[in-house]
Amino acid sequence: MTKVNIYGRDKGSESECSFCWSIRVVLSKSGIDIPSYEISGYSLNAFAIWVNSQLPLSLWSEGCCHLFAKSLFKAVGVRSELLSVPNKHSPLDYLINHWSGRIEESLARGVPVAAQGLWPNSSYLWGLITDWDAGKRVLQGLSPNSKGFRENEAWPKKILIAAGTALTPNLRETMESTLLIASKLGANTYSASAWISGMDAYLLWLKYIKNNFSKEEKCHRILAKALSKARLGAACFISHHTVLSSPETEKMMLALAKRYQRIAQLLKDAYEAPGKQPFVNDIIAAMRQEEKALALLDEILFHIQ
């Protein structure tokens, strides 16, 4: 067995997106310290809202973060591979036959492997493989804010392996690409199977809130809290990249950051709301601010492209 230990801030927090946390720790263990807002921004988690009527509400906050893993790692200058189990293949057999050596190699370097689906009954979609015994066929790992290492309850369907630094990215080009995808997500024009994004996602979420708030109140509040944290990440991400813009667009970027701060506060208010109607009111107010943020984002893109 090869084990990677994780201490201190790398253990994460309960409200941290499991994908962003996994990537942050993988990068940290690779000797690359990147602020969490950069990971949240370049992964598009900072800007996204995902809903899927075919999946439990408890999984919505984790959504489709992995969709932009390639662009995220390109943005931070790291080579990586996102690997998936093909359809009709056994995840365990595929891990043993195709991934085992890669996992062992990464762990031997002291770098954990990000994996999806290790604990299907958890609210966290992603976690870290920190230990792998091929002989006993046992994986161990962590999810955000774990109290200790634990064995997997299922075999991963996706893994993400960091493979070292790459060329220094073109920050302006990367930023433009990130904002363009954020715009597409807001308008729900980015195809992601059964997932719905942006303003359409808000509308469907509101329908769910009105129909089943009392039954799934905890999940609705957790989603509001996760989105609030994400929008704070968006505000920080945008405000740290205004230097890539002209003086004219810098003012718009700062205005957009303030808009995301306002959205974050409204979503926080929803999380803390005393009942259903105040919760609905705060979500509607946040959605209206999201519409204004999307319009401003499109205006920024018009100026910088």
C-alpha cells in the first residue's frame, strides 16, 4: 500500500465544492499552490448553476464541474488527464486493467488522485484516492472535511490525474475563454446531457422549491449555500483579473464582481431564511441579479473580443 497523508487546510471545509477541493489538494501535493478562487473560476464552478430532473436534488450542487477540467488545468499550466470508464465496462475491472498502475505511480509521487463516485451515498460527488492496495482491492481516501480516511463504497467511474507542469498559459486568452463559457452557461447554450444551466436552471429550481420545499428543505438550503460560496468565488476571480482588460472594461469587470457579491449575499440570505416564502423571495431576487450579471458579462465579452 502507498499512502498520501493530507493535513491542515488541505482537509477542506463542509461547504467547499468537492471537485474544486480535490483539484486544489492535487495541485498542492504537486507543489503548485493556487488560490481557491482561481480553481473555482477556471473550473466554471464560480459561475455555474446546474439542475437535473433525473437526479436527486442533493447532487445538483456538484453538477458538471468536471466538464471544464481540461481548460482548468491548461489555465494553471498543469498537464492532466480526465479518464472515464467506458459504457458497459465494470468500473472495478477497468480500474485494475487500465488505471491501477497510473494510480500507484501518482501515489508514489505523493500526489493523490481525484475520483468521482467513491461514496455514492455521500453529498460529495468527488473525493481523493490516497491509498490503493491492488492485492486486496481496497481503496482509501477522503472527501471535504472528512474526519478520517475511509474505504471506498463503490468503484470510481472517473479519475483525474495531474502529470506535471506544462507551458505557461496565455492568461488573456484563457480569461476570455472562461468568460465566454460562463456566458454560455448563463444562457443554457452549453450542452451537458440532461443537465440544465443558467437562468433556465433557476426557473426549474424555483418550480422544485414551490412543489417540495418542506420535503427537501435541507437540500434546497445546501444548494443555496453552495451557490453563495461559488458566487463569492466569481467576485474574487473577476476582481483579480481586471488587469487583463483595458481601462474601459476594467470598470465593467469591477462592476460585475460587485454584482456577484450581491448575488452571493442574496443566496446566503436564502440559506438563512426563516421559511419557504422568504427563501423563494431571496432566490427570485438572486435570479434577477444573475440576469443583470449575464448582460454585463456579455457586454464585457463584446469589448474584449
